[in-house]
Amino acid sequence: MSKIEALVLGIIQGLTEFIPISSTGHLYLGRHLFGLDEAGIFLDTMLHIGTLLAVLVIYKNELITIIKNPFGKLSKLVIIGTIPAVIVGLLLSDLFDSISKTGITIGWEFIITGIILWIAEGVRRGEKSLHSITYGDALFIGTFQAAAIFPAVSRSGLTIAAGLFRKLDRETAAYFSFLLSIPAIAGGVVLQFGELASGQVENISFSSLLIATIASALFGYIAVVWMINFLKKHSLRFFAVYVWILGLLIIILQLMRIF
């Protein structure tokens, strides 16, 4: 993997982890186009560490609050919102890993993401702030997050949509979605380290990994800040149209046996 390829993949991961168009799906496409299908778990781990660093920096005050008050409402909201993904991950991770490797359903998953975003944008706008989120809201949003175990179903897209369905205001829907991403990404990194310990590590240079990780962190930070501000005034349907076009293109290429 060249340094340019590492940079591009880092940018893709950083932006698409938080912009609702699916980071896993885009990384799959990026690696496939670069002919880097062999660059697997180690690269993915470092890219996710990059995006984890980004949200840790942005949410440092919230994390300090959670550490100081582990039994407070914010802590409970994050825990409740994380439980569905933990259950699904433990029970069905092997199944979804096999689906992810083939990429056979990736086009349809992009389309499903777009449908959910489009529907969510049509919901009457809510006014719930972060302080008004209930435990039921957190569980509902967490259940949508669990559904994003499919590779091209956007985690951020589904959790933002779920927040809108529960009448969170648009900024809060994005804000809580990204807060909920911290245990999700951290848990994924821990699982990936476990796989690394028991498997063969790809031969990727340290400099390329460093570039990919830094790019992922930097563009992840930019994406979180940009997305929260974007949702205040703009529609999710732009992203819905994008993933529909991408999904249809992938399906056509697969039918033609080009992809």
C-alpha cells in the first residue's frame, strides 16, 4: 500500500464514519479499486483508532462527566444505547463478517440506508435537547445502531434517523449519534485487536499506517463538526440520493460481472 493510497483510505474512513453514507461500505470500495483487498484487519483497526481519537477529543467534556459521575443520566443513556449493538455483535458477528467479505449485498445496503434517511427527513421536526433524551429514546437509537452491522448500512445515518424519529432536534440527533459512536468504535477496535492476536498481520509499512491513522483522525474531526452544523439547516435527502446512485451503480456493475 502506497502512502497516497493510505492517505485516501484515511480520508474516506474519517469522512464517511460520521457523514451518513457508510464508512465500511466506502472502505470496501476504496480497497477494491486500489487492489488492496489483502489489506484487511490491521489497516481497519488503525483507521478506526483514528476516528476514535477524533470523537474522544470532541467529546472530552462529556467523557469527563461520565467518568466523574458513572451512574448519572448521561452514562446510563450511553450504556443503554450501546446494549443492542453488543448483543447483535456477540451473536451474529461471524455471519455479518462473511457477508462483508463477499460484498454481494453492498449495493442493496446503500439503497436501504438512503430509504431510511429519506423517510427520517420527512418526519415532523422535534425539539428534544440532549437533556430531554429518555432511556427509551436511547434504546431505540441503539437498536438502529445495531442494525448497522451490515457493511454498507451507515451507523451514523441510522442513529441520526432514529433520533429524528424520536423527535430529537436535528443538532441533538447528530450530537447523540456521534457520542454513541465512542463505545461502538472502541468495542470494534478491541475485537479487531483480538483477531490480530490470533491471526496473520498484513505487511503494511509503519509510515503508511501512520498516514492513514492521522488522516482518519483529522478528517473524522472535521466530519463530526461539519455534520452537526450541516443538519441544523440542511436536509439528509442529499445523502439519500447519493447512496441510492452509488448502490444502483454497484448492483449494475455486479450484474455485469465487472465489480
